[in-house]
Amino acid sequence: MDTRTAGLMRDTSAALHGGVVKQCLDAHYPAPAEQHPVRLDPRKNHLLAALPDSIWRRWLPHLEAVDMPLGQVLYESGSIQNYVYFPTSAIVSLLYLLESGGSAEIAGVGNDGIVGISLFMGGESTPSRAVVLSAGQGYRLRARTMKEEFNLGGPVLHLLLRYIQALITQMAQTGVCNRHHSVDQQLCRWLLLSMDRLQDNHLAITQELIANALGVRREGITEAARSLRQAGLISYARGHISVLDRQALEARSCECYAVVRCECERLLPAGLAT
């Protein structure tokens, strides 16, 4: 077999595999509904809220309000990104897809951050997939505008680099937690991080989607959720979870949640970025 033929066979195999992976994940994440503009305060996103007034005024005409329905794919693995996204009330899961069709969450992004960091970090694309895991709203900014602002340096550059460091901490701690801690502890950590990104204690998500995000069997999440409900920490009905006792949930979680939260509080300013 010559080199050209071998290369063609590899490309064909990769294309077929990519289709299979997409079908497997799409079975859990339905096609998004049509988007409609929404009216929402952009500064409910913490990074946008930290922009100095001069930069805020320059960005405001370019920020586009968007609905972010459950299951919407913001970017695919390996695709060129045309926008960065700033969730305000949605939560986006950064997922890695396995050859087997399975998936696991690398990190989550909500009103604390930005989706699409590879765009301005020079990579242009990433092997992960960004999927809306909890429906809500947000804002997007075109790639060219984001790159130009990042390359100017100053407050935006410093703010985004600090956010990236916090995101790396979350990714690293997720890997440690998934390897060394029980499903019960992983669920507590995931719920607490999700609640930090919401305006209330209610999360619209199914146990199946949580299992996909954590890369564990659904039965494991069902058992862990039942245990938390019996202890009076959460309540849930189909597609809805509410935290009833956050303090007890934090006590039941492993140290991974506290590590991520403390690092975010240390790195990201409560006031304007400098």
C-alpha cells in the first residue's frame, strides 16, 4: 500500500469515527432551538463586569446577546472558532470525546468566565467540544474583535490570563477528583461549582447529563443523588435539581471544590481589572 492510499484510508476512518462520536453525543444533547435576541445585562458576567469603563464602552456595540438553549454546541472539536462567549445565566461544559463515543467534562464555564480561550491564545481550535449544559443566556464577541483587544495588552490581557490560570486549576482538580474521589464526592463538587455560576439554587439538568459530564455510569449518579436527597441536602424531580442545604453539601464534598473556589477568588478581581 502506497503512502497516498494509506493516508486516504486514515482520513476516511477518522471522518467515519467523527460521525459516530457526534451521533453518540447528539443522542444526549438534542439539536438546539432557534436563537432569538434577549435583553440581559452583560455585566452579569464577571469578566465583563471587571472591564474598565473605557474598554467597556468600546466593547458594548460589539457584544451580541444570545439565547443559549440546552444542548447547543458552541464549537466542535478541531473547528475554527468565530466567536468567544460570555455566559450570564447559562453553564457551558467543555467536553472531551473518546474514540469509544464516551465523553467527560474537562471544565465548566458560567457567569464566571469566557468560552473560547484557544481563539486568542494562538491555537485557533481545541480538541474539546463546548456544549450548553444548563440553558440560559449570554453574550458573544467576534473573533477579530477579541484578538485585537487581547493583543493590545493592558487590563484585558491581564484579566484573561488570570482567568485562564483559574480555568487550568479547575481542569487539573477535575482530573484529580475523578481519579481519587467517590462518585458521591464528585457529584457534590460538580453541584457546588454549578450553583456558584447561577443566580439561585436551582439547576435544570437531568441525571443522565450529569453522568455524561462526570464520565460515570448513570446508575452511579442516581445512587449518589438518592443519598444526598435522603440526607436532606438536595431535592430533585425529572430534569430539575435544587440544593436545600449548601453548608452540608460543602462539608460532604472533597477538598477539590474548595481548591477551585479559593483559586478563583484569589485570581479574579472583585472590582475593575487593572
